[in-house]
Amino acid sequence: SLLTIVSLLSSSASGASVVAIDNKIEQAMDLVKNHLMYAVREEVEVLKEQIKELLEKNSQLERENSLLKTLASPEQLEKFQSRLPAEVLCPQERDPGAAAPAQHSGGSAV
């Protein structure tokens, strides 16, 4: 934690050699790195779970939508589609970049 880092740095400040100070700084940096990596891994797990839940919800909604379309009459479908804004019916025509999520290049260190 931050207190450990401060104590490592302050204990080496009283006349210790440059090498000892460098070692303390390196230890403090390792503690910070380990803490950040743990926090990032924890956040990644939360995000993976949220993605899983959203994919399941999306799949469920797509099934419901398909079922509703098969049960609706052509008149009902036409009436419903006439009420939708253009960007809902044809999102690719308005902004092609908005339809697909941005792809990140490069690997992950996690």
C-alpha cells in the first residue's frame, strides 16, 4: 500500500547509500505495479461478466423480436416501422462507424 511505499523511501533517506535508495525505490515501484495489475485484473473480470450478461440479454431480445415479427401482421409491422426514426431502421446509412464497435489492435498484458 501507499504507507509501505512511504516507509520504504523514508527509511532509506537517512544516510543510506545510493544503491540502497535505488533498491527501496525499485521495491516501492514493484508494489505499485502489483497493486495496479491486481486492480486491472479485477476490473477486467467485472467487465467480462458484464459483457457475458449483455450478450445473453441481446440474444434473448433478438429471439423475442424475431418471434414478434412472425406473429405480427404485415400491416402491424408497417405501422410500427413507420413510427421508428430512420437511424433505428438503417443505422449503417447514417454513420457507418457507429454500427460496429471499435477494434483495438495489439495484445493484452492481462
